[in-house]
Amino acid sequence: MPRTPTFNQPPPPGHVWADEASRLSGRAVETLYKDRQKQKRTGHSDGPRSVDVGRKAAWRISDIETWLNQQGGPGPDAQLLHDSRPPEPARAAA
């Protein structure tokens, strides 16, 4: 399994490194890097666009927010889905 890169310096203002981009976007770090490779090859990306900062990859926070808005909003709320299920049938006492 690939290691998540670590950085000794803070990202530029308005940007985040891969680990924070993963947390904000909900995509795995590996997926972000796959999206980045596709972006470099084709000019299109399935995830938020990345930028080069020296020899490192960074993601603009505004690009992550734009990408999330294009996805149709947040996914279903797990608690709401749980609460919408019918109750489990009661078991007969043995």
C-alpha cells in the first residue's frame, strides 16, 4: 500500500496537502493521486484539481469546495438512513 507523503513545510495559503485534501473531499489519498495522473494525461480529473507547488502536489481549498458542490451535495446522512428503517421484529421468548 502506498505511503501518504509527509511534508515538513505548511502548504501555501489557500491550499492543502494530500492528507487534508483527502479529509475535505472524502476521497482516498491514493484516489487523489490517480485523479492527478489522469489530470496530467488528459487535462480532466474525476476529483478536485491539483496544482504543482515546486515538486509537490497541492489542492486549492476552493477547487475542493467547487468539486464537492458539483457532486450534488453531501451523501445521505447515515443516522437518517438508520432511523428510517423499520424496527426489527420482536423475538418470541423461548
